[in-house]
Amino acid sequence: MIKKITMLIVGGLLCLYFSSSAQYASGLKIAEPVPDSFWRLSGLIGKVGTGVNPGSASSLADYKDKLLIIDFWASWCVPCVASLSKLNAMTSEFAGKVAVLPVSQEKLSVQLPFIAARGWKLPFVLDTSLSEQLKAYFPHLTVPHQVWIYQHKVVAITSGESASKENILAVLRGDKPVMHEKLDAVDFDPSAPLYVNGNGGDGKGLLYQSAISGFSKALLNVKNIMVTGDPLRPTRLFFPNFYLARLLNLAAGNSLGKEYIYQNRLLIDLPDALTGKILPPASLQGKIEQWLSVNGLTYNLQLPAGVSKQAAYRYMFDDLNRLLSAQGLICRIEEVDADCYSLEFINSALPVPPALEENKVEVQEKLARLLGRSMQQHVSWLRSQYKFLPCTIIDHTGFSGKLDLEIDLSKLDLATLQASLAKSNLRLRLTRQRVSMLTLRQISPAIAKKEGGRDE
């Protein structure tokens, strides 16, 4: 079946169509000889009158000694109809010297009434198999697509505007006609992704592309790529074989706020079976290779040079949400009641020792010294160092100054961290409160359609 898309181009010269059954090959070029196999092609070819003549079996060899103009056309293509009408009017003037052979990929039930209504006297290809074979010799993506063959050689491949008396006479005289060569991207398969396996070219002129694919074994040992803000290099984000929850945290954390970069700031409100495809189950105990081979995703984004880090990750976050919306899901920031570790002073009456230095972090083997830092800076460091904690850390000290902390890193567990904090009159207390979280939930089909950008 032919899938048609009509596109108006400046001047109304070409109509774009895609064929799901087309073979994408280079085909015969201008100045190339036409092989004997072409002349042996045969099929139903006939003139269509008011009685709708189905045609008779004919061979292309009948046109071997004439100027043969093969005109690929469609009834919905305005320039095609104008060109064929012009050629039809010239048939009697060049009888015996010129043959015009219109070829369409449309069904006969569409072609025949259309041709009969216009009274065209040209012989039309009325055979689906022959039409496909002719297109294989002269592949194209747009119509009108005219191929001029004379003295067993392709003399022109052009559009409908070149079908003139002057050009026909020039070819018959042996002169080189002045015609615009029509070039189609016949190496492009519109049903396949752009640039994959060379489809449509090598992609060197790529300005913007985003792609999400499944797990790729070929990318197992390929590292992430993150290039943003460089005025000389394309902005690039590439994360091979990640799980969806991690991609969401990375995108939100780098575009909407650093606090959302950690897993304990993502609230997944979904059935267990669905959650198990987005976040690796704890039972895997860090061995997630097999799980990733089924549930892993690869994300790739390329933007023009100079795009900021925040903007690039915002593109990524929006891309992931478009993927989610197709599955009836959405990820966004919400204020929710959630379990948190509240950072508090054990005894608020005790004075806070003055900071010894200004904003300095020293990590020596298994001891971290955080000197002269604000409470916000301390919380940010603790979140990154203890991202495995089931709940996020929230500052409830109310302290606006700067202080020093020493954190024992010999064991990265909650008990060891509590012991270190206690030396500075601090503790983490599990509490439930209203907090800003990155949430992943199911949504209604109507909202999914809106979030996916598919409004009519």
C-alpha cells in the first residue's frame, strides 16, 4: 500500500510521497546506458477512455526506438497533473517519435476514473508489478519524476516543468537539453531511523538529535559522554545502558535542582511490577547486569555548540517524559509527605564552635574534614556521600553561620555517620514531613496526551 503525504514546496513543483514497499537503491543515472533487461520488462499498458480500458500486455521494447519519457505521477499531485496535461496535448505533434509513459503507485480504482475524467490519450502503465519494477530502475521520493530515455541512454532525470516542446526537439536533434537535474535522496528509507546504518547520509551535518533506545551489548564498555556549554563543540549527553530511574535523577538533578540527583529524592508511586522495570530491585545486591539487559535504556542527545548544562539536561528530562507519557506515566516535582532524615542539633542550647577555616574539604583516607562551610553545604555533601540512605537529608538546624565537621568514613553506614555528627552536637532524626520530591506516577490518558505533546 502506498502511504502518501502531500507537501507544498515553493513554486508548487514537487509532491512528496513515501512508499512502504519501495526498494532504496541508486538506480540508473543520467548518461548511463539502459540495459537490455529494462527493455524486456512487460505488463498491462493501455489508453484509458470513458469505457475504462484495462489495457493490454505490452513490452517496453515497443518504445526502444523513440524518445521515451517515463513520467512518475500521482492524482493528488497538482504539478503532476499539469505536466501530464501538457504532454498529452503534444502527443499528436510528435507521433511516432516520442512516447510518454505515465506510471503511478496508486490503485487502479483511483487512477482509472481520474484519467478518464480528463480525457488523456496517453498509454498508462496499469500493472502494479511493472510500476514497481520501473521505480526500482529509477528510485525517487518526490513526484513529478520524469526520466527521458533516447537512443538507449538516460538523457535526463527531471521534474514536470521540463516537459516542453523545446526540450523534446533538442533531444531529438541530438542536442543537450537545458533541464534542471532532479536529485532525490534515494538512499533514504523513511521507515527507518535517520542516519542509522547510513540511512540518509553520515550525519555529519547533524544539528539536533535525541534518541532513546533499549539495552545495547555493544555499548557495555562505553563511557558516558557529557559536553555542555563549550562554544566550539556540539553539546552532547550520552548515557549507555542506564536504568530509567537513574536517568530521571540525572536529568532532574542537573536541570531542576541538585537535590533531585539522588535516588532517595525520587518517589515512585507505581505497582511493584512496573517499579521493578524502572528501578533495580534491592535483592539484586548490586549485580544488575542481567536485569539491565532487559530493562536498561541508552539515551543520546546532540545539540548545537554552546548550550548550557542546565538547558541540555532539561531537554533530556523532557525527552524522558515524552517516553513515559506514551506509557501513561509522568515524572515531575511535587510537594508530598515523605520520610526524611532531619538534621538537627541534639542540644540547641549548646554554642556552636567557630569555624577554623573558610570553605575547605579535606579527605584523608577514612576521615573527611569539612571546614568553614554553611549548613547547606554540609547537607549537600552528606547527600552525595550517603546517597544510599533510603531517605533524603533535610536541614532543620536553623543555623545560618558556618561550622566544621569531621566525618568518619571507615564505614559508610548510618550508625557511623550518627556517631560522627554527635561529636558536633548534631544528629539525623527520621521524621515525616512535607518535602519537595521528584515523583513518578501514572496519569490519565488525557494528561498523557498533553504531556507527550500530541495535542491535535
